[in-house]
Amino acid sequence: MKIGVVFPQTEIGNDPAAIRDYAQTAEGLGFTHVLVYDHVLGANPDRPGGWSGPYTYKTSFHEVFVLLAYLAGITQRLGLVTGILILPQRQTALVAKQAASLDVLSGGRLRLGVGLGWNEVEYAALNEDFHDRGKRMEEQVVLLRRLWTDPLVDFKGTWHTIPDAGINPLPVQRPIPVWFGGSAEAALRRIARLADGWITLGRSPAEARPALDLLDRFLEEVGRSRSEIGLESRLSYGAGDPKAWETAMRDWQTEGATHLSFNTMGSGFKTPQEHIQAIRKFAQVALP
């Protein structure tokens, strides 16, 4: 099982040196990848009608492709993962171009996690339809893979038209691995048909068991098996108990997890240095 870290997107702040120190420490400790969250805009909770989302306009989010490009330039081996990129609120050809460029400049280190998102205000601001985002994302993934593998693409879909054109450079990985988030039944069916892997929510293996059983059934229906896709779990710092971490990692391995990301956000840390110390502590347990 590959062990990575969740970039503390909402808590690390805006100091490039602190972000550099975090990424280089993670790589130096032997973590295999860094997973970053995506949001472009935050809403005002005092807007008419109110707002109850977990992030607001006061929550800092570094743009994922810019952030990962920066991390690519200051590391050498660390895998770069979006977990997840809200794909349907972005232009597909532009995502293909950005992802391919990042993959080239990082030496083939990108894994693109994609999902639907929940923030309708963000969709409206980016001029995309919130209500058909599931079906649109399916077409987007098909098109992304074409754009990453074929020098020229002729494509006519429900939402996309590419008249004999292509991106250059093509990525190192052809195609770039596309993993999906989400846990609703529709999302699990989509994962079974289209995904290279599933990035689970921050749940325990026991809590994820019903969704894993459903995924197994949906995979069988389309002639695939769990051995053909990756499974990324997430483990929170929690109370900082190494024994609890060991138990959770062992349980996730038993469930067939191929990757795990350690999350230090929401643990009461106030400085980037505390997040760095937390991943150091976890590395002593997870990366002996």
C-alpha cells in the first residue's frame, strides 16, 4: 500500500516557503504522493438564503494545477494527486492541456482524481450547469483520454465538439490515470465503468464496507474486478494515537486499499510547522 499525505490546503496558509518545506519534508520522509483538494470560489454565508457549505469565501484554497506545478518543481519523486478536481465546472480541453503539461513537466507524476463537487454557487460563477454534471463528467473522461493519447481528435458528443484538433505536448502517461471520488450509487456505477481507481471519503473501513460491496457488484456487472482498479483511503490524524493509525492501516490493507493518504487538517493545528511535525510522527509508524 502506497502511503501519501493530504496537503493541508485550508490551513497551511500562503507562504511559499512553508509550502515548499511541507512538500520537501513529505518527500524526504518517504511518502509516495501528495493529494490536494480543489475549490475555485467560496460563497458568502450571509448571502440571501444563507449558506451551509463546509467552505466559505474566507477559506484559502490554492488553485490545484498551479499548486501542483509548484510542487513538481521543488520535488523529484513525489506523486501529484488531485483529490478531487471538480471536473464538470471546468472546460475539458483546457483540463486536458493543463494535466498533460503538468505530467510532462513533472516526469509523469500526475494522478487525476475527479468528481462532481457540491457547490452550486461555484458552478454558476464558472458558467457551467450544476444539474447535468454527472452525465457531462462521463463524456469529459472519455474525451480526456482521447486528447491524451491521439495527436488529432475528431469528437462530436452531447456537450463537446472537437473538429480534428489536438493538444501538444501529449503527456508522459498515455493516458493519465483518472480516479473518481464520490460514494453514492450513481458514483459507484460510474467508477465501475470508467475509473482507474476510487478515492474514498474519510471513513473507516467498516463504514466503507457497504459501498465497497456495491462497487464489487457493479464491477462484476461490467466485467471488471477490484484487482483492476486502485483504492485510495484516507486516514485522519485524530487523537494522534499511533496504535489507532496502525489498526486503521491494517484494516484498509485487508479491504484491498492500494493507496492511503494521511490528513492533518481539522486537528487543531495553527501553523504549517505543526502539520509538518504531524506527518513526521505518522511517518515513524507508517514508513519504518
